[in-house]
Amino acid sequence: MSATPTVQAAPDARAQFLALLATSLHQHTFIKLVLARHVGAEVDLQRVTAKPLTIKGQASLSFVYRYKTRDITRNLALDEALTLIGELLPASFRNAHLLSLNDEVQLEFTKKGKPMLHRNAVQQAREVVTGEHDREKKRYLELSRPFLHDLGVTDKQQALIPAMSRKWKQINKFIEVFSHALSSAPLAADQPVRVADFGSGKGYLTFAIHDYLRNTLQREAQVTGVELRPDMVELCNAAAARLEHPGLKFECGDVRSVVPSAIEVMIALHACDIATDYAIHTGIRCGAAIIMCSPCCHKQIRPQMHSPGLLKPMLQYGLHLGQQAEMLTDSLRALYLEACGYETKVFEFISLEHTNKNKMILATRRREPVAAQALLEKIQALKAFYGVKEHCLETLLRADGLIPV
């Protein structure tokens, strides 16, 4: 819920806006800043968007300068960033929109240069900070969100049900990973975000990402959960209608039967064996800016592998062979994503304490093309070393002409 907006027209409106911006940055409540109504000398410049970024442990802002035909990114430390924003208002931009966890503030300048401040306080609980070492862990969702109670994560008093604590941690970690990926993805701040979540199950993460986009970031979002079990699809669609989640729907099917024409975000968590390859292929083919996969059940590569001479003593043990097959499978997936123009990371999604399916492949589309041929040569050398003849993702990409035959 939001309080009644207040409007202030005074000489110090600009100074107050910059003070609110500085406070949100230093209290870690800042979400984004958009500078619009460009009046500067650069004819093709349309707007500038700033989002939080950490570089070598230093809090920074990432500025994306949007021109008619290109984007330019510039990263600055907080002090430099605040100085730059002060110089741009109102010399280059006559409108600034600040979104934080506590405020939504808009600064406008009239034709005569008079500043007008519109402020709309967001009623959200702020994190309790008692010191650098006692700071509570940041949560990207609040336990008060209605969908959490409807899906059985919280009780009627909006308190976490103890048996759901692991699921709650997984949901928050997922949104944290997604939030960081979204901040670096080549997507315009005002662009609708289309999401496909394959294997959505009961919809915990599907509801969470829709709620985060629509409620926290206040972005237009179209989120589709895809699930094979009709009863889960019916349950989730009923919950979406009951909770009034516009733009959220669930369909019956899988990654092979439900193929979207275009999406910005492709999610496939715990897709078994080559279903992960089909999901990645769908993301690449649809031009997704973000691909998030948590693979499991690596079956295709293991029967093909032969043990190179040097590794035979190690791989004679079944457990080690299985681990090697898993590492090889996901390394090839990550390399194919790189060759298709994505910056790719493979990391532990959440502690083994909470789930044994804990690996995440996260790919964010690059703004600039990469030298694909060198990567493809490395892939072929890796396959030859282990004697791998076929990899599902490679077959799918070649069939579509996404990599050379």
C-alpha cells in the first residue's frame, strides 16, 4: 500500500531530491533512478538509468545511457555518481524518478526551471541495522506478501511456518540472483518483462518473480508458469486469480510442447537430464536476456565418456565418474551459452543444507558479440578428450543454425 502523494514546489525541491537519493544509497534501500526529458546537447540521448552495483567490494552505480540506436554503460563510485547526477539536473534532464524500498520520488522542472517534487512513501518494513556486523540479511520479499500465505509459506499472522523455512530461503536466494542478473541485463527500464518458468510446480518461484517485478520494482510483467501436472496448473491459476496477480498465468505442458515466441527471462529449475538442454535452447532461440537453469539427473554424457589414460585411476570409481560427467555436461552447456553471446556463471545456488539440487547456470546476454569460433574449438577439444560424440544442446543449436554445423 502507498500513502497519499505529496507535492512540493520550492527552491530546495532539487536539494531535497538529491538528499533523498543519497540517503537511499547509503541506507541500501535504493532500487533505481531514471533521468528523462533530455534537454542537453546530445541530440540522440533519450534517458539515463542508474542501478546499484558492487565492484571489487565497493558500492557503485551503473549508468546506462540510452540513445536511439545504442546503449552505453558507465560505472561510478557513489560519490562520483551523486556529483554527476547533481550536474545533470536540470542542465541535461528535466525529470528524475527515484525508486527505493521506502520512497517513490519524482523531480520535475517546469519550462521556467521551477523544481516540483512529488513524493509517495512506500509502506514497507525497513531492515534493522544495529551495526556493520549485526546487520540483518537483506530480504528481497516480505513475509507479508499475500501469495506466501496462500501457498502455505506463512500463517494467518504472516509469520513463517517453521517447516517452510528452507523453501523461504530458496525463494529469497532465487530473487536475489534474479535481481542482480536483471540489473546487468540489456533491458530497458520501461520495457515489459516476459518470463517463462518451465517446471513451475506449485508456483513458489513463479509467484515470487511476478510479485518482485510488479510490486517491488513496479515493472510491467507477463509471467507464465509451465507445468506437466494438470492439478498443479489448476491450483496455481486459481491462486493467481484469487490473489489478483495480473499478467501471471500457468499452462500445462513442458519445455518441448510450450514454446514462446519471445521472452526476456527463461527459468528451468531442476529440469531432468536433457530437459535442461531444451530449456537453454528455448531461451537462446527466443532471445532471452536472462537464462536461469538448475540442472539435475545428468544421464546423456556419462555412457559416452571414456576415461583418458591419466584419469583412469581416478575415474574407475563410479562416484567420481558421475561427478565428472556432471561437471563435463554443465561445462559444455555454459560454453555453448558463451558461444551464443551470453556471459555465463556456474555457481552454488543455495547451500546443500537446504537442497541437494544446488547448482545454478546463470546466463546474461552480452551487449557486444563474442568470438564464437574460438569457444567452439575449445568445446570440440573437450569432447574429444572424453570421447563424447553427442550433446543434446549442441544438436538443437546446430539444427536451428545458432552455431555452425
